[in-house]
Amino acid sequence: MRGPRLSKSRFISGTQCHLRLWYETHRPDLRSKPDEVLRAVFDTGHEVGRLACRLYPGGHDVDHDHRHIPEALQETCSVLEAGSAPALFEAAFEHQGVVVRADVIERLPAGGWRLVEVKSSTRLKDVFVRDAAVQLWVLKGAGLDVRDAGVLTLERDYVHDGATLNLEALFRLHPVFDKAQAYLGTMGAEVSGMQRMLSRPAAPDIAPGNHCFEPYECPFHAHCTRDAILPDHGIAELPRLDAEHREELVAAGVEEIRDVPRDFPLTGLQRIVRQTIREGRAATHGDITGALAGIETPVRYLDFETFAPAIPRFAGTRPFDAVPFLFSVHSERHGKPLAHTDYLHESNDDPRPELADRLIEALGSEGSVCTYSGYERRVIRELGEALPDRTGDLRSIEARLFDLLPVVRDGYYHPEFRGSFSIKAVLPVLAAGMSYGDLAISQGRTAAVRYAAALATADPEDRRRTFEDLRAYCARDTLALVKLRTALVNLARESGN
């Protein structure tokens, strides 16, 4: 071995960035700790991997972890020599200083083995083929007769019947043997290059760039950019700036929006953003009054929280379908105080029927229902498709939806939006004092993770506290919409619009 031992994941890190690989090997303490959302992604991967093993009955699980590689290598060798196992899970192999743990190796009827890489995704990605290729190189180098390779993903079109998972239909095997083989000719040189680099005492000098996020976000990015001096309003704040124009500006040395040449081709909104940055003040550039005129009283404000299980749980759902479990509604009626109601499904069964009934009751049959973005429309439409007996009522609600996002995007821009029209970016500017900083949950993805954890916990107090936090977060979202509409009305009045 010419350098420190590599693994499959470290090899993939090395193909992304040698500096990332060097840090993972020599300074793992510098990585950013994964948040609970990322940890949940890892947990999902393990869950999908365990379920995939059921496709190979009688398979042998090599259960020694990464701290016991010699034992895992020996166990794998012993099982292969015994010649009876139809498949092995987490089989360990080593070749030229690279150790891999194969998700599945399956004995083929005609002889030889199939390598199977399991992914908690619904589509085949190039990096998955790369994953399979480094394993194929190691397995073949270790002497295993590998004749086929595939990537096993979830099948997006699989629809759960609500009773029993059909594993054969839930998973899809993508053949990748030929594509993986094409990498083998250069694999040895890549491995040797990484090992030589890792043997050096100093980290390689590599500047941050787009490679920090492809194919995965680098956990060392915060460390690598700790001393970076960011532009006041960088060109990344130009909405929907395409890659070609971004590269053109970078090549010209333009980092700040205020330095973008006047004759540079920008969209109308991008020109407005540049104008506000140069002038240092906000711009009302659209007919806000006219846009808001479509809102009818009584006015309600709606927000959903959803979670998207990789493995479908409820009848009619597919992998990663968004399932609503919570809604919040604030209501404004003339001459009455602002009212609030919500619904949170607190049990493990399908939340959609009860949630839909409560939603129909909460929104009534008159007036506009304000949202922010088209997400609520999508959730209501999918609820109607899943619950045919409620489709009529839900379609009536859908027809009353009024999206405030286009009113902001097409009518007003403030430099402190920083190129984003998300509610989290817009709210602190338009409704001073409104924020999410005091809440235990302040992001939708966190809400989904916490909800799933609350359903799984055996601690009733923990569940109760989480449910309270979820309600508070969703209620803040709809209260934010109330404040946002009021701010837009005031903007229109102040600008004479």
C-alpha cells in the first residue's frame, strides 16, 4: 500500500476534491457536524438498505463494523469459501489499499456474482455508477468473479396498497456493469494518485468553487471558507442567473452586483435588483394594489407541513410522496379579532382523511385563502386525488387560493432580500419584528424530521413537547402571511400605487 487506506466513500470524496479527501483522512475534526435533517437522510439510507436485503432470502450479513475491518474481511472470505450463501450483505474486500463493503453480492445461477449497490433514491445518478465502479475494481482485484453489477433504487411509480409492501415492485435494479467497467482502466492510477497525495504532510492547495457542492455538499466547506471576504451583494443574489452568464461575469472579474456592466444582458427582475443595490434603496416596481385587488373577504391564510417517507406507509402513496400532517389557518373577518385554528395528526395512521375534513371545515366556503408559493395548491390537489369523496370540496378550496409570492416578486424588491423571495428572507424586511428565531422549530425540513421522530418515540412528554413546537412553527407561518399582506397594502399606499 502506497498511502493511507481508502474506502469507497473516501474514493468518491477524492474524485470530488483532493482537499476534502485529505481532511477526511487527516483532519476529520474540521468537518461541520451533520444536522438532524442530514442525520435523518443517513437513517433513511440505512432503512432502505435493510429492506433491500429482504429481496435476497438466505443471504449472510457480515456484521462487523468499520472498526473491525480485519474481522469483516476474514468473515467474508470464510463465507465465500463455504460456498453455500446465495448472497452476502456488507461483504468486505480489499485491493491495493482500498477497502469496500458491498451492499449486496448475489450469487448468479450460471456462476459468478452480481454486485448490487443500494440507494435511497428514485433515479440513477452518475455518482452511483462511480460508486459501483470502485467496488467492482476492488472485488475483481481481490479475485471475486463478478459478472454483473447494478444499482438498486426505489421505484417512484410504485403505489402502496396500504397492506403489504411488494418489494419486487418497490425496488428497481438499474444495470450498470458496462458503464462501471468503463472506469476500470483509470481506476488504479486514480487510487495511486490519491494515496500519494494522502502521504504528504501538508494539505493540497485547492480553492473553493462549484466542486464543493457536486455531487455532494462538502462538510469542510465552512472551514475552507472561514476567512473568505464575501462581496456586499454578490452576483449570486441575481435571481435565476444562469450558469453561462455567471461564468461570463466571473471571467470578467465581476463579483459585486453593483459592478455588473449596464449593457450586460439581464432579465427585467435582475435589472431591478441591480438598480436597488446601486441606489441603496428598495423599489416598488409593480402594481401591488391591482394584484391584491383579487383578494376577497373573509380572508384566510393557510400553511401545510408535510413529511415524505422514502418507504410509502399509506394506501395510494409512492416513495417520497409528500403527506400533509399539519395545517394552520389564520382568519380575518371584518370587525372581528384575528382568529386561528389548526390540526395536527397525532397518530401513526394515514393523516389525510381527518386532515382534509378539518381543513374543509376551517376554510369554509367563502373568501380568499392566501398562501405563499404554489406548494399548498399542490398539497390540496393531491389530497383531492387521494380522497375522491372529498374532491369537490377540495377543488372549491383550490379555486379560492391566492398566492402572495408573485405579488412580492413582481412588485417590490429590497436589497436585504439578498436575491431570495422565500418567506424567511422577505418577512424580516416587510414585517419588522417578525421572525422565527424564538421557535424550537424554524424550518420545514426540520418539522418533518421532528414529526416522524415524535411518532416513533415511546416518551409521551417528548411527543407532547414536539407537537407543541410543530403547532407553534406552522402558526407562525400563517401569522407571517397576515403581516405580509398588511405590509404589502401599506407599501402600495405609501408609493401611491
